[in-house]
Amino acid sequence: MSGTARHDADASPRTDAGGCPLPHHDREVVTLAHGGGGALTRDLIETVFLPALGNPVLLRREDAGIVEIASEVARGGRLAVSTDCHVVQPLVFPGGSIGELAVHGTVNDLVMVGAAPRFLTAGFVIEEGLPITMLSGLVARMGAAARAAGVAVVAGDTKVVERGRGDGLAIVTTGIGIVPGGIALGAAGVRAGDAVIVSGTLGDHGMAVMSVRESLGFEADLVSDSAPLHELVAALLAACPATRMLRDPTRGGLAAALNEIATAARVGIEIDEAALPVRPVVAAACEMLGLDPLTVANEGKVVAVVPAESAADALATLRAHPLGRAAVRIGRVVPDHPGVVSLATRVGGGRIVPLPIGADLPRIC
Amino acid sequence: MCLAMPGRVESVRDEAGVRMGRIDFGGVVRDVCLACVPDITVGEWALVHVGFALGRIDETAARETLRALAAIGGLAEPTHDDPDRGPADGVEP
Amino acid sequence: MSLVAPFRDEGTARRLLAEIARTVTRPWRIMEVCGGQTHALVRSGIDRLLPPGIEMLHGPGCPVCVTPVETIDRALAIARRREVTFCSFGDMLRVPGTDGDLLGVKARGGDVRMVASPLDALDLAARLPDREVVFFAIGFETTAPATAIAARLTRSRGVRNLSFLVAHVLVPPALQAIVRSAGTRVDAFLAAGHVCSVTGWHRYRDLATRFGVPIVIAGFEPVDLLEAIRRAVVQLEAGRHEAENAYPRAVSETGNALAQEAIAEVFEPCDREWRGIGTIPASGWRFTAAYRDIDAVTRFPAPALPSARLTVCRSGEVLVGALRPDACPAFGRECTPRTPLGATMVSGEGACAAYWHAGRARP
């Protein structure tokens, strides 16, 4: 998008009566001076970031956060590290904001490899002109999401870029977690005959964001599913230790996640269209824009590959949790067509589900 | 070509001389230009393409089509294809 | 009463397939013209469920596929201008011109916006008075009324900063070109249902007689398509060639008079080049003289740009059913969805893309 920042709420004059530029102590919006590393930067950190994200490590205000993991490692735990860049327009959407996404996205990446998430770092690239109240609100949401997910933000950084050079706000998070001894999820464990399960309805996040984008605007009860999955997955792994692998169907949706599994494990996957859980309103919104719900992003769902005999237990466990109520078995791993995902259509036909090539664009044809 | 969807007319209005309506597509509501079907009324179904209603969906014709289809393949009476007892639009989990 | 679900019913679909299988005694080639129908056939897997004697040919009913390179190049040139806000449907953003596509222009700083309706462009023009807003008007007769009404509103509201790059095309001349094309044998056509919602279907009677082929007006749901195919097969087996309407809930004999009126006021027929096929006489619409001043070609005159002739790409032959995608030498080699040579591989419902995705599961 060209630099028509919607947060352009700068009402104060930039020059004094004589035409001389006023000094940058504008308290209402983020300015380049806030990124300078001096008093204004410290101001921002103290008034916006620390109150929202503060924890004993961060509050030491040192250049790096020191954390204790020795005891978990001694018990056989391994360190898991993930990173995620978050850029979303608009910054706030039904069901969440970039603040929650920044936490959930990285937490879930850790969760997918079986790790218990522990710490996050967060880098903020702020576009000049973002109102400080908006920034505070988003960081506060991020802090709340972090606490709910049981993670502490132990290091952070902020930079400010010129107007037109940023999408309001970008957040980059790195996550650190511990994979308990005995857990080894991954493609190598996948076998023909395994069941493929998804934890809930598809396409909620992507369509929620699209519904509030300008010029595609329509009204609908579309809500992002952004959520941390650590508890859901912990319950699943406790009930089904034989779980093969997990994947979160974020960008590229379920289609991308299944293709990645099929390629990594060198197996085929077959899914049943009739089994795919999609809210009717999401299906309608997708139809309207010519999009396939399979390719639309999710931010609070997990795809699990489990041995066929564990499928019933896995489903029961997921459904017992608020984030997994709509969990359903959608298909199976097959030895045929390795690397390819096929779908049995509702009218009894078949088609391939390819890896989406870049962003799926709405169409009229 | 021609992704057009049927939707139910929720309300109609005139806006700067143009007939407009709010149309419900299975839970998604959009503003649609009704310049081509200015006499369409609330509760009727419109066929909508790129934000314009191209015509009405004729419910009687739909019923007729389904009745004729039910007779194909030697079925004596319609079963779950009964047009008056159809399942809800959209996909259910 | 549900207007959608019964037309997706699996039981009905299976019975229709069985009925088609019972009726067929000889091989038949049936072409669906509309890209949306191609998409629906592939999406529901029907194309692979039909009895072996029925071959579905995917016709040139995809405005994405048939928009000539020159038009794309002109769109790119206009979109690159600093004062222009270029509005396009999502479909066109990745179609390659001689040198890049609209998404590439956007990536390099062009103001390219994706819109869902020409009314969005009208709205943008009002909200951005300092920008020159241009709307890329592609599509068949289904989409032309929307452009026409938007053009009328542009005129009546005195909007000065909006213009239209018109590339609308017509179906009947395309059918004629296909029938007359050497190397094509199409036994029957499925006509585009939503095009006919606008134009009506009476003119197809004459076409069916003249070309000697059955023409069945078809909808877009799996049951609609199967029923249309069934009717086409019944006619073919009986040696008949008539037009019939298998989509009566959305298509009437005469179509929508107000939509036709808007088109007649704003547009006049013109020759159009179809990418890969060549020029088909009177197969497109351009603005009448009264609307020339909101024609983007008038507003942004550009010298005729030399456009590359992609000689390796044979999408033209594919589009008229003369070449099967997987018989093209470039298919799967230089030409894949990730590195498309022509629009039939770029477009989600292009015949080549459809073949590519369907073929990957076969050993």
C-alpha cells in the first residue's frame, strides 16, 4: 500500500509563528526522535513498553536478558528457538491485533515442535506518525497475550522509520522454549495410514482481516482465531505421546501446511472435503471473493498427524479444550503420490490441493 | 468468468439517484448496486456480480429444476434432494 | 428454500453422472466457454468423473487469459505513472505483460489497488481528488453492465479524475471463431450462464442452427454443470442441435433490459485481439464517442508499444480446444504455474493450470 497511513492524526503545527520548525517534543505521535536512543527513546520505553511487557528480567534494563534454563536442560530438555515477523494491515481487526499475533505466532511455532514456550524477545519497527496511544494499546495487548501464554518478554528493541517506510508498526519476535526429554516430533515419524486431524474451523483469521481491509469491505461476523496453543498441544501430547508431527496452518492455510508435511515426510495425503470444518459465514466470504478456505491463514489452529489407533483419543482430548471444540479428522497419510495432497470432493470427484503460489488474490472470474 | 452469487435482499434505498441495497450472502452483508433491478424488494434473491445485481433468482424456476432433476435416474420420489427441505447454505463442520 | 445447497448435492450429482454414462454411446467433445465453469468442474472433480467418452474442452472464457499483451502493457505503463492510482480486479494482477505484471509495478512503488467493483474506483476517485484514478475494465458481458453504470455515474456526477481502461469481450463471436477454427472439433457448447443473465439466451438459438451444434446454457454448481452436460449429450446422441436453457432460475429468454440499455448507451462493438487467438471482428466493446473522454487510452495517450510475441506459448491453440495443455512442448518444462509463459498457466482457471494440478497425482 502506498503511504496513506490511516493513523495520520497529527494535528499540532510543525512550525511556529515565524515559520521555524518546532522541536520534536511532540507527545502525541511517535517521531524519528523517539528512535534516536536518547531521552525520548527512554521515555517511550518507560511509559509504553515496560508497563505493558515488564517482568523481573526486562525490568533490570540491561542490554541482554539472562534466563535460567539449566534445570530443565538437566532433565533432558532441549532448547527450541523460533522467530516470526509480524506485519498486518489493519493493525487491529476483529478478534485481535498485531500485538496478539506477535505473541501467538511465535509461541505456536515453538509449540509445534513440542516445546513449552518460555521467553520472547520483541523488536518494534515503528512508522513515524503512529499515535502513541495506539502504540500503547497494541503493546498492552501484546503484554496481556504474553502473560496469558506464560511467556516473558526478556529483551526488546525499538526503531522508528520515516513516514511511508513502514506499515504503521512491524513486530519481530524470537521465541525460546524447552522441548521436554522424550518428545521428538517431526516428519520422520509419519507413516502411511496415519490420521490427519485439524483442531478447529479453517480460514477464520485471514477472512477476518480481509473483511476490514478497505475496498473489499463487507460486514460479517468474522473473527480472528488468534490464540496460544501451548495448553491444547500439551494436553494432546500427554494423551497421545505417539503423535507424529504438528504444524500450524498460518500463511497459505491448511493447503500450505499439508503440502509441507507431505513433502517433508515424503508421503501422500488424502483429505475429504466434506470433513473440512469451515464456518458458514467464512465459506460465504471466501466464495464471494473467489478464495479457497484451504489457502486462508489461521492463527489459532493446529494440524496433527497421529497414528490411526490414536485418532479417537486425540480428537476427544482436543474437543475437551475450548480451543479444540471443533476438532475433526480430515484425512489420512497414504503411500501413493508422495509429496502431493489430494482431496475427495463433496460430489465424489477428486482434485489436487497444490502448494499455494504466493498470496491468493480475490477474483471476479 | 463471472463469479456471481445469489444473496437475499435485506434493505433497499436510493443514494444520489442510484438504487442501492444491502444484500445478505449467507452471513456476509454487502452494499450492492440495484440499478439493473430497481424494483427488487426485501426478501427476494438477487444474482450479484462485482457489486451489481444482474437479475433476480427465480425461486419457482429453481424448484422446477430440482423437481425435474429428482426424476432423473429412475427415483420415484425425491429423497434428501427435496427442495422444500434443503440443508442450510454453506458448509457445516 | 435453499438456492445453493441442492445444486451441490452429492446424490443428485451421482445420479446425473450415471445417467450421462447410460446415454453416451460415442465419444463427444464438449466445450465450456466460461472460465468460472472450468474452475467449478476442476474444483468439484467432475471433469475426472465423466465417462471416458466425454472430453471436456476448456474454452477461452477467461478474460484473464484472453486479454492481449498490448493491453496489459498499456495497463502497466499507466500504472507506472506517478499521478495514477490504478484499480484492478485481483484476477489481473499477476498476468504477465512484455515486461512484468501489475503486482511488480506495485512492488516498485506504483499505486496499484485491488478492488472488487468499479464502484470502488468511483469511491476512490472521490476520496483522492488529487490522484488520477484508472479502472481496468475487463470481463465478458457479465461485467460490462457494471462498467457501463460506473461510467454513467462518472459522467453524471462530473467526476474528473476517473477513467477506464476498457478490455471487455463478447462470447458469441468467440464461439464463432472456435467453430470456424481449423483443427478444432467441438461437438457441443456449454454457454456461460451469467453472461446470459445479462444478454438473455435467445440469440443462441440462431447460433446453434448456424453452427450445427447443441448449445446448453449452464450454471456453475456441480449439479448445474452435470445437468447441462447431460442435456448436451442427449442432443448429440439424437443428432439434434438446438439451444436450451439449463439454468432457468438465473437466465431468462431476453435477459436484463436495464443492463443491456446501460451497455448500449456507453459501449459500441469493436474488433478485439484475443491473446493467443488473434483478432476476432466485433468481439469487444469500446466507449462510444460520448464517453471517449473517460477512456484511459484517450487520457493517457501512449505510443504503440512494441509488445513481445511469445512464440513459445501456444495458449491460443489451447483456448480454442485445438491443443491439449499436456501436449504443449513447454508444458511442465519452461511453463509451470510458478514460471508461466502465458495466461492459461497463470490464471487459476486457465486450462493449462488446471491440467498441471490435476496431473500431479498421476504416476
